[in-house]
Amino acid sequence: QVQLVESGGGLVQPGGSLRLSCAASGRISSIYGMGWYRQAPGKQRELVADITSGGRANYADSGKGRFTISRDNAKNTVSLQIDSLKPEDTAVYYCYAQITQTTNDVVRGYWGKGTLVTVST
């Protein structure tokens, strides 16, 4: 009843930029924290950045200075701008959101299915 759908991944050369987007849809009452995680091959999923409903952003050390997270509360979307991409940024990027549905007041975490970012020549 709640879906998160990511878009914007793809193949990019080192030093390039990408903008990932995630749209939440369904029976949504409120969206609290939203964020981006990534999982590289053979590694655990890790936080990249998250943002509160009030717009306060938090970045993992690996993304500080190159990653910019933003959200549009009116559109239920969260975006991640990635600049100066490095090969080690290659991963599946997942959107995450804490949402209450219209049917109850329970805050639950939801994940998108991910979008692949490949940084290579």
C-alpha cells in the first residue's frame, strides 16, 4: 500500500555526476525521515545520507562534500545529487522512508527496490 520507487541510476564515468530521485506513493498520511543507503558488491548496506521532514540533512563520512540530499514534502520525493563520482561509489542505491499510512498511526520503515549506479570508464 506504500511504494518507494527510485530512478536516475546508470553508468557514469569517474568525475561525473548523477541525480537520484525517489517517489513515495500510496496511502500515506505522513512521511518523517527519508534517506539514501547503498550496498556495494560483497558489502553491507550503509547509510549515505538522510534528511528530516524539516529539511535537516545528515551525511555519512564517505559522502560529505560530494553528496547532497533534498526532499520535496509536497511531492513526497527525496533526491540525492552525487558529484565527483568515484569507482568506489558503484553500488545499488536504496531509498528509505519512515511513513505512517492513512489506516493507522504506526510509523514504519519502507524501502525501495534500489537503483544501480556504476562508475567506470
